[in-house]
Amino acid sequence: MRIATFNVNGIAARLPRLLEWLESRKPDVACLQEVKCVDERFPAADIEALGYHVLVHGQKSFNGVAILSREPATEVQRGLPGDDADEQARYLEADVNGVRIASIYLPNGNPQPGPKFDYKLAWMKRLEARAALLLASETPTVLAGDYNVAPEDRDVFSMKAMANDALVQPESRAALRRIVHQGWTEALRAVHPADDHLYTFWDYQAGCWPRNAGLRIDHFLLCPRVADRLTNATVDREARGAEKASDHAPVWIEIA
């Protein structure tokens, strides 16, 4: 079973690249982030034509997540529990072929300090609670998406350049560690423990892509039952070099 995560940075602008990638890699499940459209504007028909079922939790112009699947998916949770006033579309959870899969778009948190960073940390606290509940249920679970956290210094092209960014703050990293330490396996690092340039995001600014000035912020967290079945994990770097590409590359795992 091949499961992917891909921050498309606007489905309208990125649809040709997404369709090409789906046809090339043929993932069984693809979790999308930053679709940036309401549900009704999501190009479901184009994706369904490739043999996928579509679930979308959209929002006008911002955020938005989706789950594409070869087998029909059963929606379980739309929006991250814990704050009824939170209207941002950042979390979608579904059952696909016996696996619980969440598509996650964690808040960026910049500028920090400030209300956006406070929201990021509060959101991560809610994710910690949801992750603990899923782990306790012993449901085979994959938490996939753009976490907007670079876990270690080696996941950042330059800590000097990024020192004040919310993605590398000690509080952000500690919040992610608390989730992982519940008993989750961080798949990409588990498969590539020694790769110090394992990036998933390259900003459009300052020639970051040609300079390989990247960040590793797109992650898979696997519960023990799924981690035991992990056979591969990789970043499709070449997708980032395509014309009119997203600033994120797709990331995917394979489980037996």
C-alpha cells in the first residue's frame, strides 16, 4: 500500500502537476494540503477520472485538506477536535482499506512570538490529544501531512537563516517530540537515518530550489502496527523541479 502526502499550494494552479504525479506514482492514497478552495470548487471530476475517490475539507483561498484513495474512504473526522471555534480547514481523517489516515496541515505560526505562534502551539496540543486517542484505540493509523516543523537542525538548510522562524523554535520541536514519543514512528527518518539533506520543501524565494536550500517539514507518523509493516519512504524531489511546481515535493511511504 503506497500512501503519499503532498502540499500542492493551491489545487487550481497545481492541478496539471498533481494529475501527472498521480499517473506516474499511482499512490493508493494521497493526502493533500493547502488545496485553497471550498469543497464545491475542488476539481474532483479530473481526479476521479484517474480512478480515485475524493474527500475534501476545503476553505476559500486558504488552507484546505483532501484525501484521495483508490478504494472508497469512509470519513471519520472533519476538523481537529478540541476547539469548536476553530474554522480553519486543516485536518481530515478517514478509514481506507483498514487503515486510519489523517491529512494534516499544521499552522505555520509566523511571525513569532505572537497570536499565530500561540495558535500553532495550541493546535499541536490538540493534535497531541487526538494522536493519543488514536494510539490507544490500536487502530492502524497514519498521520500524514505538512507539519510546518523541522524536527532537527539537520532538517534545515541554514539554522542561521531560519533562527527566528516558527518552524524551528524549541517550543514547536518539543510539541512534535511529545507526539512522536507517545509511540509513533517518524517514517522518513526511520528509513533514511543518515541523510542530512532530506528536504521536502524549497521556498520560491532566493533561488532556494537550485541551491538545495530546503527544509524537511512534511512527515508521516506511523502507529506501531503500521510501522512494523513499513518497507519504504522517499521524497519525489524531481516533482519540485517541474514547471509551475508546488514549493513542496510529494512524499510517500509503502507498507506491506
